[in-house]
Amino acid sequence: MKDKENQTGKEENLLTKILKERCPNCGKGEVFKKKNSIFELPVMNDKCEKCQYYFDREPGYFIGAMYISYGLAVLQGILTFLIINTFFSEVSTIYLVLIIVAVIAAFSLKNYKLSRIIYMHIFPD
Ligand SMILES: [Zn+2]
């Protein structure tokens, strides 16, 4: 169904493009190269294979993505705290902190990729 929509040229919405890690310009090309294992660090393509859009606009372009990554990590920490505090209220504070740190560490590579893609959508030029 979804592939059929893409073949008709219907553009995917913004959230879908971000979550699928697609080019901010055309929404079709992959921003990151395929990984061989989950422990491999993400590597960006230089440009979109579909529309030739350059992802790294200028030196230091992605420094601002650090703030988005920080915001995502804080959001995940708060959500983890709320879930644990609501459903497992007897967990002691030290374990609560360790669980929050573990969740943030587990999502760090995803945050790295998402923050760069969100940043490219906010500042396309
Ligand atoms: Zn593209």
C-alpha cells in the first residue's frame, strides 16, 4: 500500500521522512549508509543518490544537531522516569538513575542519526 503511494509520486509526510532517515529534499534517498552490524557507527552519504542534494552543507554544519540530540536524550530520560515512576514506584533512586542512563545510551546512535536528519529539515540551506 505504502509503496503504491510512492510510485504514484505522492510525497510522504515529514515525520515519515525523518523516521525512515530519508533525504530532506526529495524524501527518497537514504541519508546514512547501510550498516553491516548494529555496533558499527553510522556513516552519512555525501549526497542524495536520487536528487544529488548535498547533506553536509558546509564545515561544521551539523554542530547545531548536537542541541537536538541533547533534547531527544532529555525527552527519553523524562519519559523513562515517568514510566518507571508510574508503574514501578518501589524502584530505588540509584537503580532509577542507572536505568535512565542505560536507556539514553541504548538510543544514542538512533539519536545521532535522528538529530542530524531533523537539523537538515530545520535548516535546509
Ligand atoms: Zn534527495
